[in-house]
Amino acid sequence: MLAEAKDTSELMVDLAYAALYFGDPDMAEEVSELEEQILDLVHDMRAVCILAARSPREADAMSSVLQVISSIERIAGDAVDIARIVTHRLGIPRELVADLSSAEEVSHRVLVRDGSHLAHRPLSALELPTATGMRVMAVRRDRDWITDVEGDLILLPGDVLFLEGAPAGIFRVRELAAAPLWEPPVPPEDGTLSDLDRAVDVLVEMKNISEVAVGLAYSALVFRDAGLAAEVRHLEDRLDEMKDRLELWVLRAGAADLDPSPLRGLLHLSQAAEDMGDAAQQMVWLIEQGEAVHPILSIALGESDEVVTRIPVAAGSRADGAALSKLRLNLEPGFPVLAVRRGGRYFYRPRGGVQLRPDDQLIAVGPDEGRPLLAEILGWRWRADEETGEHVLEPLDGPVALREWDPNRVDASA
């Protein structure tokens, strides 16, 4: 249930931003319907937690699960708030729609055409996350919506796919769908909207930072990493500061000769992005305070549609000395890098110009089926131990296995 709730809350956020981008009220309504699933899951999980706590010690451990459940519920509520901008017609500036197309993760939709590579094939055979860096988050078939997208779903001509992922993957997806050339929306060239332009730029950055904060919070829980928890707190502080600046610029823009209606949407969005940062900080509070983290959290987060993984860079691997932009890990194997740990420090949201070094740790999130390829690029062979079921990293040029790689315990170059 926890894995399903996490996946559903992330799907809601993606669909909410997509509804905003495409101005699609039907998609926004779908977000509200998914909220009902989340609320049912939250209710059931809280009941299970209460039943499972039969002693003070068990109650203390279960409190960590309840706190994460509360954070997931909060993120789902933020997604509903974003969708309400469309359903309540609060409006957003055209500049924001254009700038959203250049965010780190973008939404896109494409029609499956008869005779294309996508038609009459199951999603699992297409491997879109590893081949394009984009994943299908929903399918509209006639008047019906399919949000529980499984690998055995066979795509039919006329299906409309809603995808989310790296902007560079859009062109490959459209090629597979035999869709015409696509041009991203361009903001109007009007130098008089400087304050509004600033507010829009800050809001896109807030979207990026809030999503990274949530990803790093899940990573901190999986790895019980205080350093990642500290980074989440830092990001939450930045979101607070950015929201204050955005409100000032929106008020200045409203003082000009502008229609104030779309400005309400900007304020609404900034509040949702800032609250997502608060939810991420609420999760990592457990790590910061040294509280016991129930093992079910690591298990559940490892079973979700998108898994968090941490793999070191091996000396002599394809990644050794390579820039992230050259590796294009967000496209193939479909693992955007959330952070790089180097010498005890974390560099979150590393840019494409960052060159990797041996012993760097990459913390990335992506599809489970893409982990073996990611490990291979970084110089490792990823496999499951037949006896224990644990994942094992083996150097490509040797038999030594690294289980649950710990930089304080094992030298990655050994």
C-alpha cells in the first residue's frame, strides 16, 4: 500500500503539471479522482499501523511509517491544488506555459498512429523509459482514462499517451509514434514584462527544486543518510526564500498595465511547490533526529515504479572522466541524477558539465529495469543474489562483489 501511495502521489503531481501545461480540465479532474484512491490508502495504512503496534517499541517504529504516510498525503493534496488552477480557471501567464517546456522534467502528449512503432505493442516491449527517458503516466482511450499503466498494456491506434521525463526525449517519442515535428511554445517577445518574467523563471525553478527535494527525501529514507537529509532541509529553505521573492515580483507585475487574473495562478503554484518542500522536510526529520526508521519504508520505496539507487563510479568505466551531458543517463537508461556524493559532500541537481570521478556516488531515480544498464555504464554488473535475493554489484573486470555499497566500508577502486 505504501509503494502504491507513493507512486499515485507522484503520478498526481505529474498529471497536475501536465493539465496545467495543456490546459486540459479532464486531466485535472482525473487528479481529483486519484486523490480519492490516496485517501482510501492512507486510511487503510493508518489502521494497519495501529493494529501492528502492540508494544511501546513497536509503536515508536510505526510512528516513522505514519509520518511518511502523512507526507505522501500532503504531496497528493498539493497536486490537487495545482490541478485546481485549471478546474477553477484561475489562469496562468503564457510565459509560464512556455517556460515549463524547458523544465528539467516536462510533460508531453502524443497520438499513437496506425502503422507506427508504438501501435499494437505492449509497453513492456517498448521500454520507453530506458529508450527515451520518458515514461507513460496516463493513456486516454476514447473517453476513458487509464492511469494504472502496466507493462502488459497494448497500445492501440488512436490512444493519446501522456508522458513525463527529459525534454530531449520528446523528439524520439514522437518519432516512434510517427507524429509530425513538434515545436515547443515560445514566450511572447515583450520586454515590458520583466517582473513577470522573473516570477515565471523562479516558479519553474521552484518546480524543479521541489521535485528534487521529494526525490532526495525518499533517498535519505532508503539509505538512512543524514547528509541527504541536510540537503533536503537546505532545499526547503531555498524554496521559502524563492516564494518570498516570487510574491514580490508578482505584486510588482500586477501594478503594471496587466490583467491580474493569470497572476493568481502563479501565487497558487508557488504555494504548492513550497508545500511539497515542507512535506519532503517532514520525511527527513526522522533521519535528522536519529529516529528509528521502520524497515518497511526501504522495502516499499524499493518496490515502487521508480526506484532510488546509489552506485559508485568505478575507475576505468565509461563514466570515469565523462561529463553527465555526454552520458545522457536521463535518456538511457532513464535515470535522472538527483545528486553526486564526492568527498563527503553532496552536489544536488548536478548540471551536464559535471565530470565524474572514480569513487563518486551517483544517486539517481528511474525504472527498475534500467538499473543493470546504469550499473554497467558506471563499471559494475548488477544482479540479484540467488540465495539472499539482495542486489549485488560486481566489478565488470573482476569477481569481487559489493553488497549494499558503503563508501565508509569498501574502497570502490578495490
